[in-house]
Amino acid sequence: MTQPIDLYYWPTPNGWKISIALEEMGLPYTLHPVAIGKDEQFAPDFLKVSPNNKIPAIIDPDGPGGQPISIFESGAILNYLARKTGQFGASDARHQVEIDQWLMWQMGGVGPMAGQAHHFLKYAPEDLPYARQRYVNEVARLYRVLDNRLSDRRFIAGDAFTIADMATWPWASLWEGQNQTLDDKPHLARWLEEVFARPGVQRGRAVMKDRRNDPKPDRYGKRL
């Protein structure tokens, strides 16, 4: 019997990536809430799991060679889980490149830029129009790239739902709070709805949803 994976989590877009993946892959997991509004991500015990003091992180007791392994960074976790289960990953070497490049695009672009837009729109201690508009504009550009990508394929890496979709959907689903519009992005709008129609996505998105009402951001003013 598969041992449960320990998931260190808070209901943010990065956290949703992994709760969605675990639900979609049918993997059992034990939830370990890390209250970022209370700075629990800076606790010494959590540092042993996530050296960068960020959620999500996992410990898989049945890692490579049957030995436990801890993993931080959501993209690395998604890649690991896809390889472990043989699900939602690549069908061949060319497909692997498609998934990898769009996963890296999300990790290096959509997540950081949307996170900065959210910060300057919601939590910056002073109004900084230049910073606010810079990040809102960059998120808009990235979503235009994604809309174009989805114009001739069902999902980001082709016709199959993959970890590239799991990584990107949680951030893109918050487009309204990022001061974005879907009026000129019909393919993105269609994809957002289709992904959210998946039961595994709905279950993963709902994990600890009541804690999304906690108004206190973390020490850096971020609450996504």
C-alpha cells in the first residue's frame, strides 16, 4: 500500500499546484498546514524540508530506492510526482520538451509576475503607480502569450492535460485580482473553465479553502 505523502501547504496558488496534482494522481497525502500569515514557514523544522522557507514542500516516504525524500519548489515537485506515477507527464522526448518549457515559463514568468502584481495592487504600504502598472502590464502580456498558445490546442502542452496546466491554472484563475481581462482572450477563458471542470482540480483547489479568508499577509505583505 502506498504510504501517504506529507504535504506542507497553505491555500495559495503555489500550494494549489500540489494539492491538485495529488488529487488528480490519486495519491494519498497527509496535510501539514504552514500558516504563512504567522511566519510558520520560518520555523527551523520546516527549514529542514524547505530550505527556501516557502510552501509547498513534500516528503515522500517511498522515494527513490524506497528511501524518504523531501522536495521543495512546486515545479520540481510536479516533475517528481509525474515521474513517480507515470501520469500527466510526457508521452515521448519531444513532448517532454513541450512540458518542460511551459512549466519553466510558469515558474519564471506567470507566478512571479502575477505575485508582484497582486502585492502592489493589494498590500504595498504606499501607492506606487509605476510598480503596479509594470506588473499588471507584464501579466497581461503573459496571458496573451498563453491565449495564443491555446488557440490551436486543448491544453498547454498539447491535447492532454499535464503538469504544465496544473502549474499555470492556479495563478491564471485569479486573473480578476490581477486587474486582467478575458474579453480579448477567448482561448484562455475556455481553458480556465475546462480545467476547473475537472473533479481533481476542484478537490485540490478546495483544500483548506476556509483559510483563504484569513486577512493577514506574511511578513513580506504577500497573501495569494
